Amino acid sequence: MKLETIGSYKFSFADHHGPPKVNFWQDPMSPSKWKEEHVSLGCAVCYRLFNWLGSAFL
């Protein structure tokens, strides 16, 4: 097998099925369409915000 064939075969598994992912600022009301790294960032920000609010008001 040639190297080009192996590379294209390997990356064919990375093809995503379904709707394309978007940046969270392009569609802020649909978290299911966000890119994975934006979901992670949003979760981390919400976690930190709730911790801060909980410690500030309790």
C-alpha cells in the first residue's frame, strides 16, 4: 500500500455525520450544534459562575 492510500483510509473514519458544528456565538440558543470545545468552555464557565455565586451569597 502506498502512504497516500493509508493516510486517506485513516482519515476517512473522521468524517462526521449529521449537521455541521458551529461556533456558539453563531447559534447561541442551540447547544447541540456547538463545537465540542465550545461546549466544554461553556460548562467550565457555568461551573465557575455557580461556584462564585454560591460562595458570594451563602
